[in-house]
Amino acid sequence: MGLYDIPAVIDFILLKTGQDCLSYIGHSMGTTMFYAMMSLRPEFNRKIAGQISLAPIAYVSRMTSIVRYLSPVSAELEVLLKYFTNGEILSHTPLVNTALKLTCDPYIVHPGLCQYIMGLLFGSDPLQMKKSVLSAFMGHNPAGVSFRVLVHYGQLIKSRKFRQYDYGKVNSDRYNATEPPEYNISAVSTKVALFYSTNDALSVEQDVKDFYPRLPNPIGLFRVNYSTFNHLDFIVAKDARPLLYEDLLDVLAAFDSGDTLDVTNRKSVIPAMISMSTSERTEN
């Protein structure tokens, strides 16, 4: 997706709007795809005014979500999914729909069961998700994904590195090496701002902090000032606007104007690391 899909979407948007560049906001896997794209297609840096990563997923060695249990069996999982699927998993098939009803339909089971499962996956925060929003969310998710994406995340957890897909014995043909290469984060020259939370079971605070200094042009690392804010809250929390979005809009405005972002003057989020502006980096 980072090599073909996202570049195609960006080119389509720029073609239709007549703009030279755009701002990119990614959440979760949307951030992974962005970093992969910039590593493999660095020419797209000139097409991105700036990027905002919400709950970024690159380094995942400290993940606490139950998803981490995919790691030890990622190779076996690839074999099984290749055999039993047509390449896509977690789409709204009758089997998946039945499973969702048995776990998250309030007319069938106690709503606490669904919240519990969501907590194991993303981090527990029942107060920020309205029941109506949960129903709408589950009506559209999961929306289907290539089984290789799931396997790839399992590989990232196991290897403790942000690297390309491990094809095993075929690596020598794909990469001219026995191990897959790491994504070249030094190629991400556009401005990047990262937003994270301390209760995120997938994008863990220390993993994000370890990744941040690797970026060539980071403009701020911000923590959401709400102790139970989880991975899904970035897109569904009832208080997302005052807790996150107002500051996010300020970052977008800085991208658009070209001004240096005053990372210390935030409405709600808390600066975790303050970076020098691009001009300051050049001068020093």
C-alpha cells in the first residue's frame, strides 16, 4: 500500500485539485503506510507539505494489545491464511458478521463484553465512546485487509525492527539479502508531527518516543492530556475536539502557512519533545 496505493491516491488528489502538495493525516496503519511510502518513494516528499501521525505505528516491540500474540506464529499464520483465504481477511462476511453480533450487539449480549474486547485490542476507555458511535463503528469495521498486512505486523513485533515484508527463503530474490531491509526513515524529509496517548495498547508511548528522533524533520511530539485515551479515541472519542483536534488544526495551519509551529503554546495536548524549526536546524 505504501508503494502503490497511497502514492496513487496522492497523485489523484493533486491532479483533481490542481495543487502542488497536500497535508497528510494518518492514524495507526495510515502512518505505517506513509513511512513506507516515503522510504520507498522519497520523491513524494515534495508533494507533502507536512504529515500528522495519530497513534503512529512503526516501532511496535512494546505493544500490549492481544495483537502481539500474532508475533510468535507469524510464519505459520501466513501459511494458513494463504491456504484458507483468497488473500483478504476480516471483511464483512457472514461469519465475521455473526461473530460481531455475538460480541457487540447490545440486543444479544451485555455491552460490557464488547467494551472488554475493545480494551484488549486498543486500550480500555469506555467513557469516551458513545454506544451510538460504537454501533456505527462496528457497522463499518473491520472493513477487510490483505492477510499479508496482518502477517507483516506480526513480523514487525517479532523482529523489533521497522522493516519490509519478510518473504523467508524468497528474500534473496526480492532484496538480494537473506533478511528484509529496514525502511529508510532518513528519507522522510517532510515535516512530521506525532500525537500519542499513554493508554494506547498498539502505539505504546516509549515506542513512539524511540521512533521520533529517527525522523529527519520532526516538528513536535505531543501527548494527549487524558490518561485513558486509547488507540480508537483518536477517531471516535466524544471529546476528541477539545483534547486533540483543535491542536491538530494549529499544526495543519502551520503546514499551510509555512510558519514555525510554537509547540509550547498548545491548547490541550502536552509537548513531550520540542524540536528545532527547520531554519534553526540549518543554521546550526
